[in-house]
Amino acid sequence: MSENPIQSPPPRRPLRRDTPGVRRPLRQRLSSAPFKPSNLTPPQRKALGWAGAILVVLAVAIAVLIAIWDWNWFRGPLERTASARLNRQVTISGDLNAEIWSWQPSATVDGIAIANPAWAGQGKLGTIERLCVRVRLVPLLWGKADIRVLAVERPDFKLLADAKGRRNWDFSDGRDKTPVNLPPIQHFLIEDGRLTYLDARRDVRFEGTINAREQLGSATRGFEVLGRGTINGAPFRAEVAGGPLLNIERNKPYPFNAEIRAGRTLITAKGAVPKPFDMARFYMDATARGPDLAELFPLTGLALPNTPPYSVRGRVVRDQLLWRVDGFGGRVGDSDISGKISVDTAGERLFLRADLTSRSLDFDDLGAVFGGAPKAGPGETASAEQAVTSRKMEARQRLFPDTPLDVTRIRAMDADVTFKALSIRDTPIQLGSAEARVRLDNGLLRAQPVRLDLPRGRVEGFVTLDARKATPRTELDLRLSNSRIETIIPVKFQGGSPVTGPLVGRAKLVGSGASVHAAFASANGTLTLVAADGEIRKALAELMGVNVIKGLGLLNKQDMTPIRCGVANFEARNGVMYAQNIVLDTGPVVVRGKGTVDLGAEQIDLTFRGQDKKFRLVRVLLPLTAKGPIMAPEVGVQPGSAVAQGGAAVALGTLLTPLAAILPFVDAGLAKNAKCAALVAEARADGAPVRSVAAKPLTAKR
């Protein structure tokens, strides 16, 4: 079978230029006879001439019209458009001019006025004497504004924020919190601007000037805001400066610096805007120092706690509606502090998040947080006002500060703050470290967990402050666990502790008031301490006075007296703590106590009596009293009040039986403690009924 090779087609013959259907080059078509202008009839030539003449006349007319056009005809449409965009009444009382025959058209508007919203009154938000703008035409055709020149002459703006948080410069009326992001501006000029600012909620008033020129005093200074005002009635001064706003490049950071001085508070900042005129993103290295962090509220809107004098630093970064403080650190009082902070402004209220740490916390610095003050004296850091407060509290022998809490600030923000103190010094009792997480939500503050680590044991629980109503309400529930008496009372005498032994306790209180003192003065609840085992050493007699210890019958022939079980149970009613059960069982002797602790007057009035469980013919015991201020009570023996002996065990039955209910309230394990259980069993053997005290409600009395 033969193969049939595939044969290539014969070559095509080139087509001739004059072949019909072949498209010739344009030059040949125009130069060839068939494409030369046809011979027109006279009517056709006449019509063509009229059309050309009309086009020329129209072009000249448009040019003349533009040259002599009164641009003020556009004032009405421009006012309506601007009013709709700004949601404010905008009026133009001056002339309107434009130059459009250019690759960079420009416009000038005179006499611009922007009205206030209805809630702000009849005044003006701002006026501009003259506004000049020049833009690039080509980007404008594509819907992009590339502003080459923006010149503002004698602007005068009056910014107002009322007590409800409304701002007259918020053109969205609170619906949009997006920061200002202006289009690129190559040359930005401001001449003789004035700015007035009034914030009713933060009590801030400011009046200043704004200028932006090629040079303001130095070659590197072309923009500045200078002014003075008052914060809470105290004078302050503010200054913001930057380089000339000329030849600005969109991707070249624009540097600036700022300084605010209000009394003894000084804030400095040096930063940059990565993309000029995009105020949604910038950063600045800031420092702040002053007498009290709480005084920063008018400037920041953050309800920071009262503190001793501080000096802190950090890099403040703004990213849209989120502010961060990176590398935060410094000192507050005599304590160091560091960590990270952020503030979210997107919600109805500011939201503060912080994770803070102190390597060495001075316990005195916490006094200012609760409305008090650090102890005045050499080596202590305190403001002049805090030193006065400290001396007054010391003179009055006061423990609880009575400085009222500003609940409006608590309601102005939310927060989630974690604080850790790795070590604590200058404490009234030995403390190793501390930790707390504080959450604030719409006026409800809750610190949970709160933990204080002791050398032996810890205190932990929660504290809440409800500031949603006119009168704040405070509740606390704190437990002392796995601790020891010598840890809480670290007194040393003759090389040892006079009282030793395990110690546990619980405090559950509710009170109302705008200060710490007011809350305790109205407190209701319970306070219980239990020592399930321990020793009273002979050294205590020598430390307190032999008559005191002998009066209670706590001395024996040995160097120590054992503690089988000790319980102190108080019930608080309207700020007065009544001793329900105070019992100290040493085996042969039981010490009972009664009396009150007035938290409002901060006075203590307690009496302790020792009784032998068995009758002794020649044993006479005297009552021990503790009276006076809580901070410094006087302890002594009440003369002429010898306790009769005999029959004491019968009365103890009624006294001790509530222990069966008290012990589980403090610690469930206490009910199984052999020595405390033996004390309860002895009481039950006397036939007295067991009463429950744990079921009592712990709500504040209205």
C-alpha cells in the first residue's frame, strides 16, 4: 500500500494594491483620487460654512461667558450641598470665584459660616474669612482629590462638648467616630486662626491661635497651635508645633512635638504622622509627670485612680479608634510600674485595658488609691495636698479615708486591668506579693480575684463597687487561709513571738457611701477570726504587763500556755461591729470577750474576762479592757471587777454552742479540727441548743 504524502499548498500570489476589496494604507487612500473631497453642490457648501461659523461663535461665546460669568450664581447650590454633607447650616456671604482654564483649576470662597447644631445654641461653630483651593485636574476627573494648595484666612472655630458628651464638630452626631483623613495637600496655609474649646463634662476651657506658614520663627517651624485655658479652674498652657506644611509628600512622615503644662502637671510629646493629614494613625514618644494621675482625666477622659506624685513614659500609638501605650514605665510615688496599656474609643464609653506590674510596691502608695494619702515624713513621696491629708488623718487617728469618690468618672469608661506586685515593703503586716484583676462595666467595678500573699498563707476574695446609682454600694468577701498569728502580728520579744499558732478568718461586709469611711460606717455583715491551735508564751506577760496576763489567768508555771481554740466573731449592723462570740480556750481557762467596734467613729470598746473551768478557792481574775481609737487602743486591767469563780462551765454551754455554725463559715476544715471540735462538744454536753449564725442575710439595710 503506497503512502500519500501531505503536500503543502501552493504559494499564494500577492494581491495587487488596486485589487478590489483590498484595504490600502491611509496615506494612499487620502492621496488617491477616489478619496479626495467630492465636488459639493452649492447648497451643501453653504450649509458646511454655516456649521463651521456656528462652532466658532459657540467657542468664543463660552470663553467670554466663563470670563465674565458671575460665579456667585453657584453660592446657593454650594451652600445646600455643604449643609447636607456637614449636617450643619452652611452659609456663604462673600464672593465666589473660580479659574478653570488650567491643568490646576482653583476656587476662592469668601465669608463662610457653619452654624451650631440645635442643642448647642444659636452661635456659630466656625467662620472662615477666605478659603482658597487649587487641585490637579486629571486626578479630579477620576474622582480623586489631589490638593496642591489649601489656604485658610482668619478661621475662627468654637468647639463645644456638653455634659452629655455631644460635640458640635461631630458632623455625624455620634454615628461615625472615624478620625479625620484629609486628601493629600501639598501646600497648607493657615493665617491668623483662632480656636476656642469648651468641655463641660471635663471642665476644660481653652483659647488659642493656629498658624501655618512657610516659616514661624525658625526654619524648621511652620505650624503651631498656642493657647491657654483652665482645667478644673486651674490655669494651663498648651503648645503644638510642626514643620512647614509645604511640599508635603504623602508617604513622608510629618514630625511634630507638643507640650501641655497644667499647674504641676507636665506632658511632653515628640512624634510623627506617617501619612500627613491622615490623623487616624500617628505615634509619639510621650512623658508625663505630676502630683496625681487622677488629674489627667480632663485631658484623657480616663478615670485613673488617685496616686502619689508620678513620672511615667511610653510611646503613644494611634491606630484608627485604638490607642496604645507601648513600653509604658516609670514611678508612682515610691513604687516602680511598667506594662502595656490600650484604650478603645469605638464604643459608647472608653474601654481601658492594662496589664501592669510593680517589682517593688511601697504599701503607703496605696493609701492615695482609696482616698487617703501616703504617710507624711522623710523619704516619703507625696504631694503638698496629700501631706496635709496624711497629717490630718494621723492627728485624728483615722484609719478610713473620707475623700468622696467622683462617681461620674467611674461611669464614663469601662476597664479590664490586671495588676501584680512582685514584692511589697513598708507594710503594717508582712506581705510577700499581691495580685488583682479589676473590671469596670457601666459603673459596676469588680475586683476579682484579689490576692495578698503572706509569708504563711494568703488573703483572697473579691471587692465590688456599684456606682450605677446616686450612692455607691460596696461589697467585700475576703478569706484569710493557712496563715499564722505570728505572721499577722509580727512582734518579736526576747528572740521569739509571744503568741504563735495557725490563724484563719473571713470578712463579708456590705456598705453604702461615696467614700471608704462612709461605706464602713454603714456596713452590715460578719467578721470572724479563728485560731485552732497555738501557744501564748510567758514573754507576752512581760511585753504587755504582768497584771494584764495574770488578770486573764493565762500564766502557769511553764513558759507557755497552749491555745486549744480561739474564736472572735463579730456581726456588723449599720457600721457597728458587735462581738457575738469571743472565746479563747486554753484548757483550764476560757477567756470570753464582749463589746463593740464602731467603724464610723473608729472606736473600739472590748472587755475580756478569764474564767476557770473548775472552781479554785483562791483564784481571782480581773477583766481586761481595750478602748479608744482603732489605730491606737489602750489595753489595761479593769480594777475592782474581780470575776467570781465557780459555775463557769454551766454558762459556757450557751456561749460556745454557736461555734458549730461559725467554724464552717470561715473554713469548712475547722469543723473537723480536733481541739475546736472538743470545745464544741464540751458546750453541747452542757445541754444548750446550737444556734445558726451563718444563715443571716448579709444585705445592707435600707
